[in-house]
Amino acid sequence: MLYSPECVEVEFCEVGMASAPYGFSIRHYYSPEQRVYSESMADQEDAVLKGAMRDLGEASRRVRAARHLMREHELEDDPRYLPLVARLSEALDMTEAALREARRLRDTD
């Protein structure tokens, strides 16, 4: 792990740059609570899966919260809100499917 003493005091520190398609640059950051994923491809893949699973779980919770608020305020049966209710249901299905797929990929390693 790469830690420098001056970075421990701040929330994030830049540790490098990498090139990306279309001329964009990707900056690599880390915080004292996180690992720097530069050792091998397996570590990077594991980090990406963990981050995706964390983000997908958060997205699912937020969509559920939105649906709960709509149900609580009796907006689910309002014709003006039916398309939004349908999209929220689709979004929840897709995020949960993606989360299951990420878990499957993690467990196959």
C-alpha cells in the first residue's frame, strides 16, 4: 500500500494518472481508509466489484425510499404519477439484477 505522511491528514490524495480512451485522464485517489489498487489486475477487478456492489446497494435503497414516499403520500394510484412509479419499479429491478450479477462475479473468483 502506498501511504505518504502528508496524505494522512487530508481526506484524499492524488497518487497518479492513467490515460483513458478519447484523450481523457483518470486520476487515482485514495484515502487512509481505502487501499490503493495498483498491485494487480485481480485486485483492481475486486475493487471495482466492491465499489459497484456498494453503489448498487445504495441506489436500491434510494429507489425503495422514493417508492415508499410515493406510497405514503398515496401518489401511486394518481394517473399523473403512474409513469414515474413504473420507472421506479424498473430501476429497482435493474439495480437489483446488476447487484446479483456483481455478487455472482465476485463469488466465482
